[in-house]
Amino acid sequence: MASLLRKYGEATTIEFPLIVYSQSDFSDVVVAFNFGDSRGISITAAGDAIANTNNLPSFGMACMYRLSLVAAEMTCLRLIVLVVDQSTPKLWEDQMICIETYGHPNAMHRFDLDSLQQTGYVVSVSKP
């Protein structure tokens, strides 16, 4: 499983390889994705929700594929992207990509990596 860090509420593109089904080789064959092959599980403070991603993955270069995620898909603590081949026979091994968000009070990580100035949260102050 790959794990990535992306900004909360901003559209992004992720890249990932595909592995040939029941082998250990990267797939260099361009595959056509179908509706339902790419699903996202949004993990929020309110609970989990699963839905197809707004876009389908596309071939990038070499053995890499790209998936563009819209801003609304990135409004969660963590987004788990499942890339599952539903065809028979399967062409690639199922993939799972974990994306943690940052830079917002509702993100997994509140700090903003894009900002030079950080806002601190003081929990308590005590003297020794």
C-alpha cells in the first residue's frame, strides 16, 4: 500500500503502478478502466463513506497511471483509493493508496506544509 500526503480540499493528481495479475511484474500494457474500478473511501470525523472516484485513472508513462482527484474528494482526514480490476480474467492486482490530508482543522494533520508561518495550539502551560 502506498501512502501519500496531500493538501486538504485541493484537487490533486496521484500516480501509481499496476502489477500484472498473479505475477510480480509491473504492467506495461495500457489498460482501459471501467466505472467502478476506482473507488474512494473518505474517512472523516463523522464516519466513513465509499463512492466511485469522479475520474477514472489514465495511463501516464512507462508503467505509471494517473488519477485526478477533485477538491471535494480531498475534504477528509484520509482518503483510501481502491483500484480494483472487475474484469474476468483479471489483468492487474488490486491496489490500495492511502492519502492523508494536511493544512486544515478537519485534516489529518492541521499544520500547513505550504505556509512559512504556522499557527500554534497551546494545550496547557505549567511551571515546574
